[in-house]
Amino acid sequence: MTDLQRMLAAHPFAASLTDDDVARLAELACVETFVPNQVIYREDEPAREFLLLQSGRVAVEMHAPPGVVLLESLDAGATVGWSTFFPPYTWGCDIRAIEATEALAIDGVRLRPLLEQAPDFGLRVMRALLATVHQRLERSRLHRMDLYQR
Amino acid sequence: MTHDPFIPTPHRIVEKRQETLDTVTLVVEPETPFVFAPGQFNMLYALGRGEVPISISGDPGEPSRLVHTLRAVGLVTDALAALEVGASLVVRGPFGSSWPVEEAKGHDVLIVAGGIGLAPLRSTILHILRHREDYGRLAILYGARTDHDLCFADDLHEWGGRFDVEVRVTVDRGSPAWRGRQGVVTAVIDKTDFDPARTVAMVCGPEVMMRHTARALRAAGMKDEQVYLTLERNMKCGIGQCGHCQLGGELICRDGPVYPYPRVAPLMRIREL
């Protein structure tokens, strides 16, 4: 196993993936680092990759004049950048590093045709993605309830 | 001399801390030691207004100081929150069950609190810190509405600075100056270092938050039997006589407020209750 494969296999996103799946994804992966306050993705720009956070913390933000609204913060273990999977393949919001952050960046442009060509692999990746979307949707619902004001 | 829970006793307020805009901590020094267990509550009487149940948020190992933290959300709590140092605070108690600090000895302890829910757990945290060698890892997960709504901010800083406590704070909506986590408290459970097989979880907050926390703890590998939470209903007498706080077959002031989750989980699912 390469270092990239080991990093990928240890991430929650890969919990239900096979070793072969991890090896395939690792071929499309590289390590990226971000400094505090660095804007990683900007709304409406092309979504070419997704991130598996290894350390640090990022903010999911929405530009809402006259400022920016912080929607959620994500720590190590989170998957960031679902827009790379779905048309029109542009970011739906901004992602900014809050702290020094390290992530595995996976090339979504090269991954997309592989998901079509190998449906078993595609299904497992989509299930992994759906699990993280499901978890974040549940949290968003709770968030919307404004629990502590009740 | 023990305190008769039937007799309201006036105490002079010696200290008042404004925790947040609407939450205060009131400290009184009883003439005789006020012995209580972590998680128990007192009935506090605002003269001419009425009585409300308020958890004891102080250190059980320091019975000469009786500490309550309350949020001003109604007629009685508004009056209590307006009391200043030197005023009289009328107390009746202590009542109810306590957090399982004896059962948790030798285990890791996971504290999950939301909003003012940290108040009844603060006495447990102080107890564990006083008897630190009796427990394994201690993790405190705390969620609040905003960074301005964090109760016990000084305590959180102090606990977070210790090498033997893991503190994770998250807010629903941070101010522009907030550099910490933003999101619901259940989201930090899987970021926390604990062994699900040897952990006791103590949870306090809004009921929906506690339900979702219990679900997240189950997903993390804990059994429901390892989870304790505290319920709140319309407590009046404090001794299980009036029935105002009845939930199914439970009289929360007497049988609770702290329960093992499996005992009350079915009741929490009944929408008519």
C-alpha cells in the first residue's frame, strides 16, 4: 500500500470501499495543504475535485451581501466538495480554511467517467457519498430547529 | 443538621455571575452544609411569584456553597435572575435522582450538553475532576446557539486547558469573531476519542437533541444502557405527590430527573406525552 492509499483507507469516506476501490481513488489523489483564511473553493467556479479532510478545519460559507454567512465548520474526517459529482459541476458555496488544513484532493473530472465505466465501483463510491450527504442532511435539519432557543 | 426538603429556607446571595444575556449563576452560602448529589435539583422560590425547579450547578464537594444557574424565560425565572447580591434566595431541596457517578467509576465519561443543559452536568464534571483518579478519559461536548450563549465560558477554558480532559465546543451560529466549530453537537461525537465499550455517557439538553445524541452514540458503538439523560417536566412539589411532572408511569421529580436512557426512551417516543 502506498502512503496515499493508507491515508485514503483511514478516512471515514473509505469505510465501505474495497482495497481495489481505494487503490483506484488513490491514483486520482494528491495531498493539498491550505493556510488559515485561504479560500479553497469559490461559489460558481468549476468543481474539479473533492476533499477528504485529514487535519484542520474548514468553513462552508455563503456570500450574502453585505457579508459572508458561515453555514457549518468541518473537521478532519469530513468529505468536502460534492458538487464535483453533479452537473453543472460548479461549487454551490465557498469553502475556506479556518485553520491550517491538510486534505486528500481527488480529481473529480477523471473520476466521473470511471464511475460510469465500472458500475460496481461507481455504486460503492456513490453509497459512500450518500452516507456523508445523509449525515450532513440530518445535522442540517437539527441545526434548522434552533434547538437551544426552545 | 440536614435540610428539610419540605421547608423553604432563605439564603443570602453572596455572588452573582452573568453567564450570558439571559442566564445567571447565583451563589448562596447556607448556614449548614448543603449536601447533594450531582444532577439533583432544588425548588427556588421567587417571593410572590412562585417556585421553579433549578438544577444545582455547583461542586458537590463544596457543600458550603450552593450554586444554581438559571435562564430567565418566564415570570418566576425572570424574578430570580433579577436578584442581586445581598437579596434572599429561598431554597427547598435537594430533590431527584443523580448522575451515575458511582457506576461510572473506572469508565471513560462522555458529557454531552446543549445550551443551559451544561448546568446540571457541571456538578458532575466538578465531582469527576475532584476524584479524577477514579475515572478514565473525560470528554465534554457542548453545543450552544451562538458563541455569546456559551454558559460557563471560564470553566470551559479551564477544562480545555487540562491535559486530562477533552473539550469540544460547537455553536449553531458563530459571530464573525468565532474561530471554533459551527454545527450541531451530535456532529462532534465521532471526532471524540472514547472507547464505546467502556464509556458512560451523560446527556442533557433539549429532548430532541438528547434523542439524536443517543442515536449518534449508538452509531458510535455504545449501547443504550450506557447512556443517561435528564428529563424536565412541570415539577411542582418535588416529592412525587402532586403528579404535575408525571410522564407515563414516571414522576420525574421523584424518579428522575436523571434516567438511564432505555427506561425513558419509549416514553420519549410517545407524542401525546
